[in-house]
Amino acid sequence: MPFLVVKKRAIIMFLVLFLAIASASIWLLAKNNSVTVFSQESNDEVREIHMVTGEFKAKLPNGREIESYRWDPGTIFVEKSEKVNLVISGVNGAEHPFSIEGTEIKGVVKKGEDTIVPLQFKKEGVYRLICHTHYGKEQNGPMIAYIVVD
Ligand SMILES: [Cu+2]
């Protein structure tokens, strides 16, 4: 029965082709998965948090101008031991020299520039980011942001 032999060969060819396509798809899927895992790992390494320096301004009925400088957002949350880059963009105010209470971290945020502050807290708590130019009400502040570590 030569006809049947040919048919068997066709089935075998079809199976071989099917296996080749199936294994190629699995290989591609596995490859995609590994790429995703890698990009997740690199994203997890250092998280970026963006902050800006802002200013509230108003004119009182008597013509007097009042203003207040702020870090925005005023509160950020990080995990204990988490690596974070705090990127602060200077928008309002020429200069904001700052320090973070309870740490050795200090720097200056200048108008039109990004200041990158690497953070990694070993102890839980609330840390204050304080601007030394606008530290109180009298200095158009208080310009204080809270870093909550837990
Ligand atoms: Cu300031």
C-alpha cells in the first residue's frame, strides 16, 4: 500500500514541523520572560522620586505681597534599606541649600538645575529635608519636606 506510506511520511513531516514551531515559540517566550525579569531587576535597584522647589505667592487687599517656598511633594515614602535617587528640580527660588536631619546629607538646589540626592536609610523614622534659606515663617518658609522610612 504505497499510498498509505506516503501519508505516514506526510504525518511525520507535519509532526516534525509542528515540533519545530512549538519549540521555537517556547524558546522565544522563555527569551522574552528572561528579558522582562532583567529589566524588572534593574528597575528595582534604584527608584527615582522627583521633587521640585515651588513658591506660593499672593497679594493682600492692602497691596502687600506674601510668599512661601515649598518642597513639592512635601512628603515622600521609602522602604528601609531601599535605594532611591531623589531628583530635585529647582523651579522657584534662586537657591535652596538643604540638609536632611539625622544624616550627613546636604547640598544645594539651584534654579533650572536638577540635584540628585542618593538615599538609603538603615533606620525607620521620619527625616526632615530642611532648606536653610527658608527654614521658618519669617524666611518665607518653613520649607521642609518629610521623608517617611518604614
Ligand atoms: Cu528654600
